[in-house]
Amino acid sequence: MKTLILNIPKTVDFDDKEARMAIAARLFEKGKLSLGQAAEVVGMSKREFMENLSSFGVSLFNYSPSDLDRDFENAKGYNL
């Protein structure tokens, strides 16, 4: 893993874990990290990371509208 050093003013109420979560959530959202990789960056389980994503405005489901349309069309062919 890469090491990143950030200098954040002391006046900002932002601890190390919150900073790691913010970065990992954004990288997950952009598809740069898998769910497992992002959780590892923060030091959380996958489940705990998933539960915290919404606090950072990130959805667990990173499907584009075209992906959703394609999945919906594929699902139409299945009779359960």
C-alpha cells in the first residue's frame, strides 16, 4: 500500500479514521477501490464499511443508469 501524509489544521474536527473513511469512500465510489480494499484502508470489516458509506454520501450500489437498464432487460427473460 501507498502511504499518504495529510496536514489538516487542528481547528478542523476530523480524526484519522474519519479522514481514511472519506478517502476510501470516494475511491470506492469512483471504482478505484473494491469494497474489500476500501474497508481495509479504513481498518473496518466490509459490513462495517458498507454501513458507513451513506454517512459520506456514497451509495453501496455504483450502477450507472445504462447498467441498470441492461440488468433489468436481462432479468425480464427469467421466469421464477
